[in-house]
Amino acid sequence: QVQLVESGGGLVQPGGSLRLSCAASGSIFSGNVMGWYRQAPGNERELVATITSGGSTNYADSVKGRFAISRDNAKNTLQLQMNSLKPEDTAVYYCNIKYGTFLRFENWGQGTQVTVSS
């Protein structure tokens, strides 16, 4: 079991920036994949970005060029730098980790609200 705690959400104006962080604790094994997902009211939860323990990244088309995911394996932390934010980026952002053989286990954080509005 892995515990995930997000921080860094808030209210920002369109065009602004925010940095989300996620601290992981518990039984963290190598070979995991960490990621950020988001869910806006009335919508399904969707992928934002993922990063493997080796540093390979994957982004949703809607955030490519604006968001950057990174991790510190020594500190078991995950970050999401969000630039050029748009109102449509407004959502609850969740930290996620997948691990184990075939990545069959996963845990979620409690979520942090990001609101982009003038």
C-alpha cells in the first residue's frame, strides 16, 4: 500500500502558473509509474501526464507544451509544473501510482483543487 498526499492547488488567473506536488510513502517498489489525473465537474477522470521510474513521460494532448511532469525517486515525490493555464484546466487533480507485476496495483491521493478564473 502506498499513501499519496497532494499539495499546491489553488486559484490562478488564465495564463498563470501553478506547481503541484505529491509525496508518496509506504511500500514503494521500483519499476512504478506515477501520474497526474484530473476530474472536472460532470466529467470522467482523465489522464494528464505520467512518468516512469526511469523518467519516460507521457502527456495528454491538451497539456503538451504547457505542463511538465517530474519526479524525485530519492525523495519519493512527484511534481506537475503547469504553465499558460486555461479555464478548461479547472479540475480536481489527483496523484496516482501504479506498481507491482504488470502494474496491477494502484493508489490515489485525495486530490487538490485547481481553479483557473479571472
